[in-house]
Amino acid sequence: MKMSYANVAAVCVVLVLLLGKAQMSMGVTCNALQLSPCASAITSSTPPSPLCCSKLKEQRPCLCNYVRDPNLQKLVNSPNARKVASICGSPFPNC
């Protein structure tokens, strides 16, 4: 089977994208305590701090796991938590 340079290049691009995505997803350590800077914004009407937004974006891949946790579910899945996520520019994932 003879492959053209275009086919080889396309395969290389796909591999680079897949490997980059795998490394990015492996870099997140899910820890709900990382969201503690967001506590006041979630439990009251205080605007989220830049640190809160940063941590929220960092923990975004973990949010569905937090929603499934009975201890965190009500807090993480609350309307205020979704509002904070929206303000931070990190829309809540569909779980």
C-alpha cells in the first residue's frame, strides 16, 4: 500500500491532536477543594474572583464527577454554581 505525502501528513496531524488532547486531559487532578475560592460566589451573590474562575476552568473536566457525588451534587449543580461558571466564561458541561 503506497501512501502519499498528503496522507502521511494527515495521519501525523491526527496523531499530534490526539496525543495533545490525551496529555491535556491527564494533566487535571480532580479535587473539589480546588473550587474553594468559588464558595462565596456560589453561596451568595458575590461576583467570582479571578482565582475562582481560574480554578473553575481548571476543574471543568471534573464537574460531571462532582455532580454525581451525593456530597457535592447540590452545591455543584445549583443555579448559582451555573451562574458563576457562566460569568467565568466556562459553561457548565452537559453531564
